[in-house]
Amino acid sequence: MLIRIAPWGFLASALVLSVTGGVAAADPASTVSDPQLEKVCDVFGKCRFIVSSDLDDPGKPATPGKDGEGGKQVKRVCEFNGGAQACTSKLGNWSNGQQCYMRREEPQPPYTDARWEGHTDGSIWACVRQQGYAGGKHLVTKWVWLPGEPDTVVVDPLTLVYRAVAAMRLRPPLVRSVPGVGEVGLVNMPVWLWVAKTDNTWGPIERVASVPGLSVTARAQVVAVNWALGDGQVVRCEGAGTAYTVAMGVKDSPDCGHRYKKTSRKLANCKYPVTATAQWKITWESTLGDTGQIDLAQQASTQLRIGEAVPVLVDPAGGDQIAPTKQSECS
């Protein structure tokens, strides 16, 4: 099964995430052994984990008292204006406090966005509720800044996955090249491309996110870098590439390189725009046996200036060199 994750129509996204695997199908009547979670699955085999500690008789009134004093916790119920409300839908998970379905925006908007209200911590959530009756029904959305998690009843493993990924603080690739910034390469000469490795720009990196009764471990690793070279060519490098040293001489990179056929003097800034897109593979598993995969792409850019060798005319009689004709306005 392949599920495309997008910001569900409320906010344009520059990143594309795709999720494979996901929550495994289960017997709709099955429940987990942990007393705080009940696993409920629909007819399509998609499951959610409902916080509960009174699984024996959900309809039975709770006995007064506190935990550890002989009383039972009240099973949390989703309510809208005092009436029963579905705890999960395609809009997200229901929050009794916010009185709407909550879903964290992915990716998060920049801190300059007014929805942050000046904060630089926490996260932005879409709060969606259906209003109206019959043919007049429509969705109303507002965005809410929260310092932590909303008071949703449903515990979705993917929510924990994204929380673990956020804790990784993944960053765009650290681009390196020869020729580098401030240098000039030559037409038909080797260009070397590579990225520097750190935990959050290359991996591997692992983080764990948990709620009572459920924990998710996510692991991330870049599997390839796609280099768009600005001349219409794209080079896919399965690894980070090889860092160039003077000892390499004038030869092609063994695993990640390119040769330009034309100079860059007619381009903006007299340079080729180069974009490196790192392809992250993020795998995850929960303590309840569910697994999945997320593919995430992050980009970084640079520019490469490519010139050409210019012949120098020499007087065979031993006179002064004759300066070549100026070929471009590049400085």
C-alpha cells in the first residue's frame, strides 16, 4: 500500500513525503495488552490506538476514586458541544479542548509566518471542523500554535513518527565541488561533486518518540543525491561522492562527477546554477509491531563557473606576447 502524505489542501508544501507500509491490518476485535490503549481497526484494515483503561465494560459508569485507590479511570470520549463525535477522520484527530480535528502542519511554516504569533518553539496545527447542515455543510479551518501536543484522544503511530523525525532536525546537504566557489573550471575538464557527511545532513540518525503505551523508533539515512547541473543534465550519485585532493590530478571522479560542454559566460552571473537534492529514507517501527517508511527530499544550491582555455599568441621571433581578444564580461 502506498499513501501520499501532503498538507491535505490547506498549505502548499515544498517537500513531498511518501509513506509505504504503515499500520498493519489486524482483527477488528483485537486490543493491545497495555491497559491505556485500545487498537481499533476499520474494514480496510487501518488501525488507530484509542486511549482507554476500562476495556472490560466501556459502557459501565466509572467508579469514583483515583488511580491506585481502587477506582477506574474514565474512558476518554470525543465530544462536540456535549454530543458524541468521531475521534478520528480524514481531517485529523479530534481535540475536546479545541473542539476540532487537529493535524500538525508538515512542513512547518517559517517563523516569519504570522501564525507563530512571535513564538520560536512548539508547532503550528490545523484545526478543522465541519459546520452547517445537509447541503450547506462546509469546512472551517483555523491555525493554532501549541507549545506541545493537542489533547487528542486518538494516538496515531504516524504522529509519533513525525515527532521523531522533527527531533532529528534534518538539514539540507552540505555541497562541495571542484571547481569550488570563486574558482573557474574549464570546458571538457572533470568537475568533482560531493557532500560533507554529518548526522543530520547525511545520517544515519535515530530518534524515539513515545506516549504512554506506545513508542516509535525512526531511523534516517540519505541513500542518494541527485545533482541538477544547470546544463540540462542530472547526475544521480548513490553515495556522498569522493572529496577531491590535489593528488587526484586531472581525472574524473570515481563516483560523482560531470564534464560541461559549454562555458557559462552567457548565463546569469556567468555561472551554472547547481542544485543537490538529498534523498532521505526514513524507516520506523513501533512497540506494537507496526512498521513503515518515509521518503523525504532536501535541497541545497551552489553555482559553478565554467570557462575555456584561451590560447596565447607568441611571436616566434622572440617578441612580446599578443594579448587574446576579450571573450566575455565575466569578472
